[in-house]
Amino acid sequence: MVISDGMMCPCGCGMLLVREELIVALSELQDLVPSEIVYHSTFRCTPHNVHVGGHHASYHLHGLAADLHITGVDLAGMYQIVSEVAAFRDGGIGCYADWTVPGVHVDVRDWHARWGHYDGEYAMGLVGLTTAIARTER
Ligand SMILES: [Zn+2]
Ligand SMILES: [Zn+2]
């Protein structure tokens, strides 16, 4: 099972909500990963979400999103791996170059969304995503 303490709201409130669709997709991802998945943030309570901001965050509020990195894999490789999971490929994927450890946001929304995040800003679309990846390769 992929549920872990790292998925609880990071503010320390002890709340955790992870929807079935997300658990299934993360289990599929786990099977594709040669190393370890480190979860930065999965569920966020409303106060914590306000605290951290971010306009994609409603998916975290509903237990439908996870922020993570995969140890020993670069951002380009992470994007490739998470794209192999149908629910993420057909849902939302964002690449974050400016986290302490660069990583990806994945969510199981029912429409296709891609974006990148670098220099503290969002850059929408596949162009934004590939730019974020390129920033980690400098
Ligand atoms: Zn909280
Ligand atoms: Zn996220």
C-alpha cells in the first residue's frame, strides 16, 4: 500500500484524505519506479493550503493530488515515468524546478493539464513544463 505518514497534511494537523483514484494511480507509479518515491505533500487542509498558496492546490484539498520526487531520477526522467500512468497522463502533471529537490505534481483530474514552475512563477502548457525541466539541467 502506498499510503504513508508523508502523505498527511504537512502542517501537523494530522489530517489525511486520499481518494481511491489517486491511490490506484500512485500504486501503478510505484510499480514503475526503480527507486523510492519521496512525497513532499499530498493532502492539505484548508488553512495549510492558504498558507502555501498555489492555484492548482484544490486538487490537494480533495485528496486527488501528490507532490513528489523519485530518488536518483532527474526531472526529465520523472516526467517520463509519471506519464506512463494513464490517470496522470490524462490528468495534471506539473514540473517544479525550484523546489529544494526538484520534482513533480501529479493529479487525477479528468482533463489534460501541463505546466512548469521555476523562478517562483508558473509557466503553463508543455512549453512551461519543458522549460522547467531545462532549468534543472543547467
Ligand atoms: Zn493541516
Ligand atoms: Zn501539487
